[in-house]
Amino acid sequence: MIEASLNKLAIRGIRSFDDKHVQVIEFYSPLTVIVGHNGSGKTTIIECLKYATTGDLPPNTKGGAFVHDPKMANEKEVKAQVRLRFWNVNRQRMTATRNLQVTTKKTGALSMKTLEGILAKTDADGGEGKRNTISTKCSEMDEEVPLLLGVSKAILENVIFCHQEESNWPLSEPAALKKKFDDIFEATKYTKALDNIKALRKERTAELKVDRERLKFLKADKDKAERMRRELEDAINKEQRKQTQVEELKAEFERLKEINVQHYAEATGFQRVFEQFETLKQRKAMLEDNRKHMLDGMTVMTETSDELQHMLSNFNAHVASIEAKRATQIDLREKEDSALEDLRRRERNLASTQGGLIANKRNFERNVRERESAIREVAKTHNFAGYDYSPLEDAKIVEFVDKLHDLVRRAEADLRKLQADGARRERELQSELDRLAGSKTTAVATKKSKQEQIGKLNDKIRAAESTFDTVSSLDAEIEMLEANIARTEEQQAQLEAEIRELRFDEKIREKAVEIRQKEAERDKISAELSALNRQADSRAQLAIKRNEMGTKQGQVAASVASHGQRFKDLVGSDLEAETMEEKITAAIGRKDRELQEAEAAASASNRNISQLQTSLNIAKQSLKTNSDEAKRLEKVLAGALGTDYASIEEAMKVTDEEIVFRQNAIANREADTQFWRNILHVGKSRHKCHACDRGLSATEAKSMSKHVETQIQKLTSDAGMKEQQEELEQWQAEGDKFRNLLPSESTLKELKNKTIPSLETQVAEESAQLDAVQEEVEEAKAKLQRAKIAARDLQTLKGAATLVTRTLSEVKDLKSDIERLERELQSTGSLKTVEDVQQEVDQASNDIKNLQREQGSLQADKEGKANRLRSYGDEYSRQTLRLGQLKGQQERRQREEAALRELRETQAQLHAELKVGPGELDAAAQAAEAPWREKNEELNRSRTERANAENEAGLQVGLYQSSLSEVESKHRACQAYVVEGNDRKIREAEAQMESIRTEITASTASRASIESVIAELNTEIAKADSLKSNISANIRYRKEEKEIGKVQEEIEGIDIESAAKSRKEFNSVYKKNLEEETEYQNNREDEMESGFGDEGAGIRLREKTGVVAVTRLAVLWQLAKGELAQMVENRKKTERTLDSDYKNIDKQFKEQLIKTKVSEFANNDLEKYGKALDNAILRYHSIKMDEINDTIGHLWNKTYQGTDIDGIRIVSDHDEATSTSTRKSYNYRVVMVKNDVELDMRGRCSAGQKVLASIIIRLALAESFGQGCGVLALDE
């Protein structure tokens, strides 16, 4: 796997590295170990690596501490440089250079600034390679260098080049550890990305609402435009039919006009009135119909017409003013956002300050509790009453501290007194002991003196013997050293022989000769170059022509390669540059003919489908009209018949029967009255029914009498007569109604049985034909499209072919020019161009550089061998010196052996003297021994008692002082909190935060208000086009209303009554003449059958009666003509409306629909992308944590030899406080595992375990996140 690696590091003017010399450190693979004394600069190397790669200075180096001190350099200004050469992940050699400058101010302080750096890439082509500068800006280098190394900046800072002071960060506090891991996992970057996606989606949602609103209005306008187009199409069809009708009526009118001149002259007065009246009525109805249609898509406005006209004329200015208002509101929103962000920043700062103050307060409360607890414990220990309650007053606490101070002072005074008494007693006993010891000392002095002399001699003898032992191996060491000297001399001789065999000086001289030869060759070529420069014009032309010809040939080849397959598909043969244009021209001719045929077929198909669609639409419209008419007739008949009758015929039969019955009842009224009277008389007189001859009881007779009297009363009274007459009239009216419905019933039967089935059949047949024709149209369209695409592609290829032909012609011209220039230059003896000769010069220069590099390599090898030879000489000198030293030590050993013999002799003599008189010395000593021993024992007892008493007193003083220190430390901490005024600061911070929150709330409300205003303005702008159309429609609507008023005034100004009277008189004459003509026609038919008749009389009579036909025809013609004119006017008005108000409405609607749909899809994609990114982050985190923990477990088991920990791992717990439903956050901790039980490692592990765990975790992180970077620095 290709990995980035370090090559060399150059340091100048950093910390202990002075600014006068450059120190270069080369890094080797796979391991570079740097060893040195404390302060020699080992950590500085890692700091320089980190600074070179990340641009971050080490901790605690503000103010120029990272740069060599100017005072040490005796300079006012020191410039420092760190230069790192490394291989990037693509194995390209890179160089990063960073510069610093530290200046001493007049006040003696240091000022540091970062100078411009350089990030360069060295190309591997040609000799030493060419260096290309990538960037000189420090900020760009900070971003580029980590990318080139294949790792993130967080990995460089916390893993690869971690500072020694921060090397144990994996076991730091949870907040710091979370920040480190979030940086390593780059969680902040993805969190910002998710927040940006959410904000973008919210912004686009607001825009989408505006787009949807605009789309809604555009759709309404589009529907209205489509409806107007359909109405326009119907109007055109009606206009065509009406035109035909007018022309037919006009022809008929002109034919009858000559015949009916007299009748027309007679009827022209009232005819014109009625014609004008009918025309005006038709026009009014048409205008009212137009107004109804206009109301369908229009909102009626309450402004006056002048105001509407003014609004329409100033509409653009109105829209511009709305947009200006919106821009103003947007500026206000941005200002509010800025103010809101500032308020939130202040709130965060205050929250941070308040958090520190609250922490201080909690510490104060804890200190107060601990102070009171300590006071109670101390009071209980020392029997101080009155301190066992809480809380304690400040005065009580001060009183308690003062008591402890008094107690300590008294205890210290008792201790000093005890020490003084003990010292006095000890002096007394010591003086008595000294007196007794004097007599004893005199007796034993001589014996002791001799014994001491013997002891000293023993010490000297032992020292001499030990010295003798330390130098006992001198002979062996001298022999070994002599052998080493001989081996060094042999190696020196071998190296000298090797140097002579390698002949470094001779080879160096040979390289020097070759260099001089190459330089001579280069000078010769340079001379040739100078000569060629004199022919620069011709040679430059030759070079330019050659390059141009090569470029154009490459263009032709590229064009042939890129268009070959398409040419073969379209033309049917392989592409050849020379014949390309000719073949394409022929193919274009063929395709044009195919295209014309396809267009003709498509046009014919479109005509067929248009005719079928027209016929089908007419049939469907007729079917719909007849179906609606049939439904209307069914509804009318059903309403008239109800549930009582099945048909009109049955209803008429029933009504006729009822009418006959009522008529008979009225006609036979007297006979019926007599009949009922006879029944009543028989019933009363004979007590039986006159009809059935049945006997009646008294009750039945009474009831029967009452009923018959009622019937008689109805028949004889006027009310009864009137009721019967009304019933008769009702039934007669019912009969008339049913008779009037007979045509409707016959029409309904005609529609159901003939018209509608016929139309349905026609619609079905024409629909089937339309489907078939549509398939033909689609096929023709597809064929036409293919032909168009082929023709377009051929035209494109034709352009390319023209270019290829022109390029080939140019290549041919260039070849002739090159041949001419070569002939001209050949006369000068050389066809080389300046570039060719310059390349030879460059090649000679590169050869000289290579030879110089080889010469330098030989010189370096020579110096290396010479250095080794000098090192052998130095080693020989050191060994020779050491041999002289060892021989000197050997001589000193011999002298010490002689002195040792003398000491042993003196010791033997003293032992002999002690054996002469030991009895006398022992007796004197024993006499003084008993009293001295007694005093000595008393002195020892006194010292023991004194020590015990002083220890007890000292312990008591220590106990009092410990209690005082404990209470005083807590008391001082509490007093410091009170003196600093932390409670006041907390209240002030809370008040400030509350004020800022109020301002934030107000600012948020203000921003929301501005947002609502902007939304309203956006909606108003979106509604602008619809509003403009609505204003125009209202203006037209009111013009139509005025037009209707004018027509109504004209109608009211016509004297229709006089015209009606004239028409009545004319009709009477016309009726009479018509009857005469009818009679004449009947007679004429009889005469024609018999062959007789007066033709002249018939013509005269028809001329008299023709006025009816011509008048009616004239009316119809004028009505049709007026309707046609109105239709034309309405059509033109509709066309103007479509061209002005609804111009490009379909395009606008389509564009808005596309924009809205794209926005919807984009919003959905943003939501999906946000969820996918969040899931990917979670998955990536899980995979990486498993990978890291696997590596940690493997390394721990391989390294750690203890049995108290089975393994360690990093646990990432879900952070409920900062997580959301769409984004997860984690808290991290390092745990140690023993028997499947996890314990937090922080605070529980030893120092060695902490260091080892930190190193292993960094190694695991480097393995997981630094796979593209083969660098890891351990400063341990």
C-alpha cells in the first residue's frame, strides 16, 4: 500500500537550535530513534514536525517562546524556519516551508509574527527535477498538507505528532476526551453539514410555498386561457357556419328582393324597426352572455373604472414598489439576524461566565458544609461546647478559630517548658557522669590508645587489600588491550590498502576531465545555437510550420476517431478523411428526400386525425346535447305524469274520461237531483233502499237520510255547482297540459330509438378510426423524428467534414511550405531548429550535472574512507594511551604491596605490647566502672522520659495544629468567596442574561414579523400577474356593462308599438293574400291537371304574397349578419385578450410547474440525503469504534504482562443531552475489563498503565485513521 512518509527536516532558529546554522534530520524507514540528553531538542523536533504539517504552535508558546531567544543570539530580531521534505500519498516529493520572526520591542517584550510559507512539489522528470510552488498562504498550507499526508488535521495533532504534555489525553476528563474524539471522527463537520441541509430545506420549503401559490394562479390563468381557446374555436366554427348561412340568406334575399320590391317598400318601415329591435336584443343577450363567461374566471373589484385603469397603467411601478419593500424587509431581516447572533453570542459568553460563578458557589457551599463538619469534629475531639448546630454564625466560627489558636499556643508553650526542664536535668547528670568517667578514662586510655592504633592498622590493611583486589585483573586487561591494538593496526592497514585500490583521486580526475569535455561540447553546441539564432526567422517559421502541421494532423485524426462510428451508422461505410465531405453531402440529399416524404406522411396523418377529431367532437357534442335533451324531456314528462300514469296517452285517456264525467254530471244535474229525492222519499216512507230494495233499520235509515240530503244539497246549491265547474276546469287544464306534452313524448321516443343510438354508433366507429389514425400519426411522427435527427446529425457531421477537408488542405499547404524551408536551410548545412539545439544544450548541461554529482559522490566516498581511517588512528591512539595507564597502575600496585607488608609488621608489634600489662589497666578501670554505670543508667532513663514527654506534647501540638489548619483552610476559602462577591456577580449575570433573553425574544418576534411581511410581499408578487389579468377583466366587464346600457337605451328608444300596429295591418293583408294564393295553388293544380290556367294571375298573386317570405328572409339575413359581426368582434376581442393577457401563459405555467416539481423533488432529495448522511455517520462511527477496539485489544494483550487487567477498550455512550431524533452524539471513556466487568480507567489505573494505554490507543487510532500515512511520532 502506498503511504506518505517523511524524508528530511531542516530546523533553524527554533528553541535551542540557533538561527545561524541549519540542523538537518533525516528520517529512515521503518524506524528512526532519536536519543539525547534532557534539553537537547528531542521534543522540539516533534514540535517542528507538527508545526510544519498543521501550522499549530506547541502549547504555552505564545509571545515567541517557540523561537530562539533574541537575547541568546545578541540580536534584535531572529528569523526562524522549519522546512519539511516528505512524500505524499501519491509518492510525489513535497516540501513545506514555514517561517517565523521574533522581534524585541523597546520595552523588552517579544513580538512574534508568522511570515509567508511555501508548499512546493518537485517533479521527477529530468535531472534534479523542477520545483513547482503550490501555495504560499499559511491558511491554504494548513488545509493542503494534511490532505497530502492522507490524514486529517485532528489525527496529526492528537495521534501522529502528539505533544509530550498532551500524550495522556485518552485518559483526560470526559469533556476534553469527547472534543478530541469528535475532532478525530470529524463529527463537527458532518453536524454542520446536517444543519446546513436542514436550513437549506427550510429555506427551500418557504420558496416552494411561494412557487405553489404562483403555480396555482398560473393554473387558473391557464385554465381560463384554455377555456377561452375552446370558446374561440367554437366561435370560429359558429362564425364559419354563420357566414355560410348569411351568404345563403343573402342569395335567397337577393333572389326574392326583386319580386318583393312593392311589399318591401310597404313593410320597410316596421320591418326595419323590428329588425333593429331584434338585432339590439340579440346584441344585448350576447353581451350579457359574454359578461357571464367573464365572471367565471374573474373576481369582481370595488374600485372605480378610473382607479382600475390607473392601477393597470401603474402596475409595473406597483410591482417594483412591492419588490423594493421586500428588499427593504430583507435588509431589515439581515440586520435582525446580525443583532440576534450578537445577542446569542453575548448570552453564550454570559452563560459560560455564570457557569464558572455557579461552580464557585457550589464549591463555596461545599466548603461551608465541610468547614462546619470540621468544626463539629474538632469541637467534639477537644470538648468545645456550643458548636454542634448548623448553620454556624460567622462570629462563632471566628471565635472557634481563635480558641484553636489559643490552644495551639498553650500546647507549644508547654512543649517548650518541658524541653527546657529536660535539658537542664540532662546537663546535671552529664556533668556528674563526666567526673566519674575521668577516673575511668585515665585507666583505660593507654589500653584504648593501643587498641585504636591496632584498629586503624586493620582498616589500612583492609583498604590496601581491597585496592589490591581491584587491580588484580590488570595483567589480563593489558594482554587484551595489546591484542586490540594489534587488530586496530591490521584494520588500519587493510583500509589504507582498500583506499589505494579504489583510486579515488584518479577517478575524481577522470570525472573532472569528462566534465571539461562536456563543457567544451556544450560550448560548441552553444556556438551552433548562436549561429542558428542568426537564422531565427527561417528556423522559427520551420518550427512553427512543423508544429502547426502536427497539430492539424492530430485534429484530423481526432475528428476521424470521434466521428467514425456515427459516420458509419449514418452513411453506411467506414470514414475516410479525404472522401468524408463528399459522402456526407450525398447522404444529406438522401435524408432530405426521406425527411420530405416523412413530413408529407405526417401532415396527411395530422389532417386525417384533425378531420376525425372534428367529426368526433361534433358527434360527441350532438350526442351530449341530445342526451341532455332526452334527460330534460324525461324529467319534464316524469314531473308531469308523476306516479299515477305510465304514459301521456294513458293520462289523456283518464283526463278525457274525467272531463266527460264532469260534463255529464253538470248536464244531468236536475235528473240526479230527482233521483236522490226519490231515494230519500222511499227510504223515509217505506224504510227500505230504493236501489237494492233492502229494508233499513232506524239507525240505517237516519244515516242514509243524512247522506242523501247532503248529496241533494250539493246538487241544488250554488257552491256545489261552482265546485263541479272548478273540477271540470281543472281536468280540462290537465288534459291541455298532457296534450301539449305529446310532441315532447314523440321527440323523446325519436331521440331514444333513433337519434341517440345512431350518434353512439357514430362515436364508437369514429373513436376506433381515431385510435387507428393516432397510431399511424405516432408512427409517422417517430419516423419524422428519426429522419430529423439523422438530418441534424448529418449536418453536424457535414460541419466536421468541412473542417476536416479544410484542415487537410491546410496540411497540404504546410507540407509544401516545410519542404521549401528545408531546402532553403539545407544550403546552410543544418536542418536543426533552435529548439532542437536548445534541447542538446540542456542535455549537455544535465550530463555535466550528473558527472558533477558522480564526482561529488566519489569525493564523499573518499572522505568517508578517510574519516574511517582517521577513526582507526584515533582508536589506536586511545588504546595506546590506555595501555600506558594500565602499566602505571601495575607499578603502583607493586609499591602498595610493600606498604602492606610494613603495616602487618606494626600490627604484630602492638598486639605484643598489649599482652605485657593488661591486669593493672583492668583493675583501675573496674574500680571506676560501678558509679559511672549507675549515673549512666540514670542519664539514659532521664533522656527516655524526656523524649516520651516531648513526643506526647509534640503529638498534642501536631493534633491542635492539624485541626487548626483544616478549619482555617476551609474558612479562608469561604472568606475568599465572600470577599470576591461571587453571589453579587451571579445575580448581575442572571440579570444581564434575562435582559439579553428579553432582547432575543423581541428580536425573534421582530424577525418573525419581518418574515411574515416578506411572505406576504412574496405572495402579493406571485399574485401580481393574476391581479393584472383580473384588473383587465374588470375593465372589460365594465365596458361590456356600459355597452349593454347603450344597447338598452337604443331598445327603449324604438317605437315598437307603432311597428307592431303596422305589422298587424300588413299581416291581415298578407293572410288574405296567402289564403288567395293557397286557393290559387289548389285551383292551379286542378287546372294543370286539365291543361288550363292563368299563369300571369299566379305570378301576380305570388308577388303579393312573397312579402311574407322576403320579410322573414330579410330579418333572418340581417339577424345572421348582425350575429356574424358580433361573433367576429367577440372573436377578435378574445384573440386580443389571449395575445395580451394570456400570452405565453402555457410556457409560464410549464416553467413554473417544472420549477415547483423540481423544488419538491429537490426538497425530498435533501431530506433523503440528510437521513442517509446521518445513517452513514452512525454506521461509520460503529465500524470505526469496533476496528479501534479490536486493535487496542490485540496490542494490549501483546504488550501488557500483568494479570490484573484482561484488556482495555473505548466505550462510546449515547449522549441524550445533545442528541436529536435525526443526529446522535456520543460521550467517550476508556475502561479496563476484568472478568467481563468494565471499570473506568481514569483515576483507577497506575501511572505506567496510563502511559501504556495512551500509547496503545494512539497506535490504534493511527492504524484506523492514518492508513495512508506511514508516520507516527512517540515522545516518551
